[in-house]
Amino acid sequence: MSGKQTCSRREWLEWSSHGLAGAALGSLFAADRPAMASPLSPHHPAQAKRVIHICLMGGLSHVDSFDYKPELGRFHGKPLQYTERPATFFNRIGLLRKNDWAFRQHGQSGLWISDLFPHIAGMADELTVIRSMVADSANHTPATFQQNTGFQLNGFPVMGSWISYGLGHETEDLPTYVVLPDARGYPAGGTINWSNGFLPSTHQGVAFDSGDTPIPDLFPPSSISKETDLASRNLLKTLNQQDLKRHGLEDVVQARIRSHELAARMQLSIPEITDLSHETSATREMYGLHQETSKDFGKNCLLGRRLLERGVRFVQLISGGSFGSPRINWDGHEDMPKNHAREAERVDQPVAALLKDLKQRGMLEDTLVLFTTEFGRTPYTQADANKLGSGRDHNMYGFSLWMAGAGLRPGLAYGQTDEIGWKASEDPVHWHDFHATLLQRLGMDHTKLSFYHNGIERRLTNVHGEIIQKILA
């Protein structure tokens, strides 16, 4: 169907008398459901009730954003002096290049942030910046998998699915884990980026579309008569009952039943929650909805806040679409100034507005905000030897991300890279450590949150991970 799909409460009640016969099947078996549908017990008191994850696809340049390296100015145009040859994606090591945006100290904390993010810089005293992140791959796909799952191979559950599994849902009317993709398109790999992996299917992410119909096919087409719709749903009910008698409450059937129940409730909740006209004009302007460059991501940030308010546990906002030419992500191989300026203009004001909005509503203290990327960029250009280009290659040896809220130490920069920003030189933080800290904020012990699969007690942190104690307030 095309166009906005909504219905009045009267129409919904009339349709539900016959159209939700399939969804009602779930209620028949509610008493027989296993405990997996209920939240697991928290391991300790939680600082965070919910998470919103801003994920920059393609590799944000840390030396142009949150990791000030004044020595790069002195070394600008000179060759890399390290004897160790870096492992990069294209293996073209040009000359060192200074930062393309000026750095300034911001807030009472004096945190160094570049002019690439002027609005986020205004919230410096709320940020906890980690400048010593390390990854195991300089290739987008395995690096992105590791960022989201802890593993470089696909087939493992992402963070949002683990959190859904560990904490369960706070609301019956919305999914526990919602994904808001870039309006320009899905990231490389598509839905695998919010996969439940081997966890029960009910914990997979639910992606909203950016158009007038956030959830496709949520309402039945008007061309289908009530009689036909009722007959088809009664048939589905009969087939499901037969399947349950033969095979019992299998994961796939459980997920289907819950999805029908959830869809029925979402027919009322989704039209209301996605209607941003309920927000004040000042709020919409704060998020940048009045500007062409920032309105798409601004809508997602504002919708993300509304979802958190209504009990969604994990909201993931994706900045960047698939790879290729032209690139619509943060993968600045050819021209860093052009690439990063375009992408930053889309997200800077909305992300700062999200932080400010959460804070003024009293939500930041129990909401964990994540601003991450799969790896950083090289301090030297992606060019032939002894040439100074304008692009930077992938860098897994040291990069930056930030977190905010949920009892973290604000206005803090943790860890260091070397003098040119190539490798983590002090307090390196692996994704396993990041994930362990994330779960700790949510009241979960990463060594205890596990799922038995193929003979192994699997964890988000595999067999690794240390909580980053120094960033905790």
C-alpha cells in the first residue's frame, strides 16, 4: 500500500472484532509460554534503564573530531616514520596530514572537540570520550559485526538483541528493540545489522521506515473485504494450532504469535508515536527539522526520544547507507573534507538536541547514549608513497567514540593514542570492554548473561571483556 496508513479508534475496534483472529491465538497459549518471554533477573542495581545508539557507518576520523593531535600539524606533508607497516584496507600509505578542522576546548571540562561538530561540542560537559578504542579488523563488514556483536563473523546476536533477551520489555505496545535506519538507505548487510542471531526470534530488531508508513503492512489493505480477511485469518489460526499440536511451542511459532499480538497493539501506538506534530515548534526546530540537511536524522533523533519515553529498551539510529559510489556514509577515502562535512551536517545538531532534550526531561541520568563507529581513519593520507592526498584509509589501531548519561563521568577523555593518532598508546579499550561496560550500566554481569548454543555458553563479550572502571562516576 502507498500513503499514510492510519485508522480511527472506532475503525480499529470494528476491524479487531474479526481482523485480529490470528493475533488472538497468542492469548490461548499465554499460560504455556516458557520463561524466556519474561525479563531475566538483573545481576546488580542498574544505572541505565534504556539505551540509544547512534552508529556512524563507514569510519569516523578521530583525528578530525575528538582526538586532537597538534603534532600532526608539525608533521604535515612528511612520511610516516614507523618501522611497523600498518594494516589498512587499500594499503596505500601517503604522507601525514594535519586535521582538516580546528580543535577547541569546550565547556568547564575543557574537552577538545573539533569544529566538525560545533553543536555536539556545546554539550562537551555531558560527554565521556574514549580515545583509545581498538578493533580487530580494518574491513567494514567484520569490523561492523564486531562493533555490534563482539565477533567478526555474522550469525551472532547484536547488542540490542542481547539487551532485549537480558532485560525483556517494559511496554506491551512497542518492540523492545527498534532500529531507525538512514533515510537514504539501509547499511551494507541490511537487516543482518539488527539480527537476533541464535537468540529467540522475538529479540530481533524492528526497523522503521522513514516514509509515511513506518511499519509496512501494519493495516490490512482496504481492497480486502472483511469476510475474506476473517476467512484467511481463521485458516491461519487453524494451521497454527495444527502446527503447535505436532511440534509444540517452537521458537519460530512463538515469535510469530508474539508478532501478531504486538502488531495488533501497534496499530494504535505507532500512528501516535510517529506523529511528530505533537511536539512543539521549538522542539522540532531544536532537532533541525526545519533544515533540509538535518531534517531526516533530526526526525529519527526526536522519534528515538519518543520511543525511549514509551518504554523501548534499545533504539539504534544509523547514520550512513550502503557502500559503493557515490558513498552515503562516513567512508572518506577520497576527500575527507567533503565527505565528513556532508555527513556531520546531517547529524551534529540533531544529536546535540537529543542530549539536551534528554537532560532537560530528566532522562539522561538513566539513559545511556552511545556515539560509535566501527574504526577510525589513518593520520596519513590514502595515496601513493610520498604523495599528499585528501582522503584517509581505515584505522583499527586507535580511534574514538563517546558515551553519555547513566552515571558515567561527564566531561572526561579516557585513554590516549600516540602523538600522531595512529595507535592506542594508553589504556586501550577493545569492543569486549565496551560491551562489558554497557551491560554493567544496565545491571547485567557480562560473564553471566549467556545463551547455550551449539554446545557453548555464548556471551556478547565471548570469553573476554573488562569493565572500564575509570569512566564510571
